[in-house]
Amino acid sequence: MTHARGAVRSTHFAPGARSALKAKGQPEMSSKSAPSQAPGDRTEIRDNEIVKSALSAARGSIVNLTIFSFGINLLVLTGPIYMLQVYDRVLASQSIDTLIAVSLLAAVMYIAYGGLEFVRSALFSRIATAAERKMGPRLIDAVMRANLAAGSRSNQALQDMRTLRNFISSPAPGVIFDLPWSPLFIVVMALIHPVLGVFCVGSIILLGALALGNQARSRGQLKDAGQASAAADLTADAAFSSLESLEAMGMRSELERRWLERNEKSLDLNGEASESIAHYSSTTKALRVGLQSAVLGLGAWLAVQGDITPGMMIAGSILLGRALAPIEQGIGQWRPAMMALQSYRRLSDLLSLAKPPQQKMSLPPATGVLSVEKVFATPPAGKIHILKGVSLRLEPGDGLGVIGPSGGGKSTLAKVLLGLWTPVSGAVRLDGASLEDWRRDELGPQLGYLSQTVDLLPGTVADNISRFRPGADSESIVEAARKAGAHDLILRLADGYDTNVGEGGRNLSAGQRQRVGLARALYGNPVLVVLDEPNSNLDKEGEDALLKAMLDLRASQVTTIVIAHRPSILGSCNKVLVLADGQVRGFGPRDEVLAGLAEASKEKKHG
């Protein structure tokens, strides 16, 4: 059969990933499910190198930025030189021709300065775009696998990627390229007069000390403020995802109160951090203006002494302002720089811990022979075994009904059978091969899954049934809908198969979502179908269609597993598994197991 690509890959995390992800606020998983890695194994490149390589995706552009930055800082001397010529040459000679000549030359230099500034800004923007393009495919894969392992829906990493991109394309990185050229202005000032050069060095040291003080004080404040903001956002996201239930049960005001408390803490911490940075920024600006006035006074004293000319005095003040500008701008850009640094570290941690799976050899298409061998399993980040030594075997065409009390491990079993959760011990095999040995992009199309909560993706009904496979033909889509008994239901929708389901399928009723989800599970002729309470939202018509679909699957030699609370659905099964407290309490032919349960219930009642 054709194996489509693009499915979510198997989840792999490096040893220690659980604790590290927890410390960084990323989705975590149980360390028991982390694959082992031999000491000294260097066959796999650390994934944080992907972030570094993404940021250096345009290495030639970095060289160009350095060259352009040198040209920009060299052309900044246009102002002081022009001032020097006007004061010392034009005014002294009273020559209009000289004034016109130096003015035209200055105009050309300023046009070149503006051109270099534009090119440098464009290069920063291109580097940011190239970095995101290179990092994006690997990052979205890591985010999906990390969320799958943790059972969460965090998109923090995607926000971090945008934060990093916006920072790179902003004027802030220009400070980094301008700062190394400050010695150029020191040299020029020293050439004007050594005293001015010494004054410039002292001014840079003074402002540099303020910058270091700003860094030391605000770093912890910004970190605490970011954590508080994340906590407030998490509360809001949780409330928005369950808004109807909260409103119906009168819980909305309580959630609003909790959000306001956390947001108030976030505002306080962000305010403290902003005030601290503003204090250093305003002090730096005031000091820089004062130093420029001071050097003007120092230059005037030297001019009176006859050591320099008035033009040199003015030029010295301008040069000092330019030498101090990168430090002042660095303090002003400290907050976005710290946010970008935190985003970079989180991305590096995520990509280094959520390792990509090793390439595996393709296996022949499966026939549906499923065996579960003494499986013990825990949920992501869990420590308590939900499944305890579960074993069973199914042949193609078998229909297994899984029953038992709530919390007995039925849904956990479904996730383990599909390879969504990795067993702590034991193995799940399809046609003799462990699920971990299958390539996920080849295994996925051979599986069908209908979860308890059917989350459809934004798009049309046809898109969702075809699993968003590019170029899916309408015949296969309609065939899957007919197998699920949903074809007539879909035709009654406003736009039929082209009906937009909305976010999460909100444009459809719960029963309609469940039947479209069943059609999606049956698309592509899977060999193993797992249905988790597929009739929970179905009416009589829908349940009849489900029973017929299950019988048709068995007749087509498809291995079918259904987790049920209603006994009526067991009529389509030939085997039954009873799970209680994560253990097998009964497994075998349907009639024998159900008769045994009835007998045990009768004995318990009379006993």
C-alpha cells in the first residue's frame, strides 16, 4: 500500500530530558521512556547545533554586515569633518565655493550612509527569515513530539522562534556591530588632542559600568517577570478552552479572579523590571548629554590655550556622542535582548532534548497481526503504572471489545497499541515487529484511530477525512465516509464535503464530529483500527452505522479494537478483554468472557 509521509514521528528524548524540560518550563515526559544512549556515542549531532546553524544560515551576510558596519561608522565621521571644514576653512577663508564643495561632498557621504544603513537593515531581515526557514521544520517536529510525550498543547517554542526572528530583524543587533568600532572614534579624538582621547576612554568606561550594572540588576527581574506572565497566560488559555463549561457552572468569576491575581503579579514584576531598566537608561542618556557638554567645555579650554581650533572642539563633541551611542542603545535594547536570549536557550534545550528518531528500514505492509507482550505503561511524566503486565494476541479480522471500570487503563491501552505512549517494559508488535521498529510515516497510514474527544482540524470535511493528504482523490474520501456510514449525513451539511468544520470542528455537532472522525479513521484502508468509545455521542442511527462499519471491517480482515461502555457495541466483536486496575481480568471469546462476568456478578450478589 502507499505510505504517506508527514505523520508525527516517534518520540525520543535524551537521558535527563524530563528534569531539564521541567526546569525550563517545556513539556516533559517520564524519564523511564527515554531511550538509553551509550556513553561517548557521538554519531548523533546535538540538536542545539541546529539553532546555531540556523542563526548562521547566511554566514556570508555576517561578513557583509561587518563590512557595511565599518563603512557606516566611517561615514559617521562625515558630520565632524564637515563641521571642522566649515569652522576652520570656510569661515576663515570666507569662501562660498569652498562651502559649496564641502557641502556637496558631505551630501554624497550622507547618501552613501543612508544606503549602507538600508542594506544592513535588509540583511538583518534576511538573516532572520533564513534562520526561521532553516529551523522551522526541525522545530515544529520537536514541538509536536514534545507535546505528544507530555500530553500537553504548548506552543511556547513557536513563540520563541518568532521572538528570536523579530529581535534579529530589529535595530538591536546593529548595536553589536557598531560597538567594536568605538575605538575608531577614540583614535580620531586622540589625533585631535590626547586629552580628548583620554576623556573619551573614561566616558566609555563610565557608561560601560552602568551597562553592566543594568545587566546584573535586571536579569533576574526579567526572568521572574517572564515566568509570571507565562503563568497568567496559562490560566487564561485553560479558561478559554473550557469557557462554556465554566459559564454553565458559574466558575467563570473564579477563573477571572485567579487570572487577575496572577496577572497582577506579572504586572508588578514587569513594572519593577521596566523601572529598573528605565532608571539606567535615563541615567545613561543624561550622563551622555552631560559628557558631550563636558567635552565641549574641555575642547573650549584647549582652544583658548591654542592647542586645537574651534572646529576641532565641535568635532570632538560629536565624536564622543557617536562613541557612546552603542552603549546607550545597548542599555535601551536590553529588555528585548534578554527576551531573545531566553528564547534562544529554550529552543536550544528543546531541540537538544527532543532528539529526532533514527532512520529505520522500511518494512513490508502489515496484515494486522497484533501481539501485546507483558506491557507495563505509565502516562507521560507519570510514575504509577496504569497498565500492569497486559498480554493479548489478535489475528486479522478479529474484533476485540475492551471493557472494564473507569480508570482501569482502557484509554491508556489504546494509546500504547498505537505507539503514542511507549511501554515502560514489554512490547507491542504489529506483524512481529515492535512499533518502535516501524517508520512512523509508514505505520501511521496503516492505522485508524478515533479518540474519545474528536478534535477535527480547521478545514473542510473532505480535508479531515483524507487526513489532509495532498492530492487525495474524492473516490477514496467518499469510500471512507461510506464505510463509516457518514456519507448521507455529510451530504446533508450546508456544503457537503466542502463544509468548513471550523476550529476543533465547532461547526459540527458532537455526533457529526464523531462520525466524520470515524471516516477519517477508516480512510486509506488501515489494517488496525482502534476506536475509543466511538458511540458516546451517537444516536440510534449513528450507532447502527457504527456496528455495520465494524462488521464490514472484520469481513475485510481488518483487526478492530473498540473500547466500550455500552454493551450493545460488543455484538460486532468476537473477543472481549476485561481490564480492571490495569490488569487483565478476562480475555477470550466474547460469549465465554461475558458469561464468566455474569456468573461472577451473580455469585457476588448472592454471596
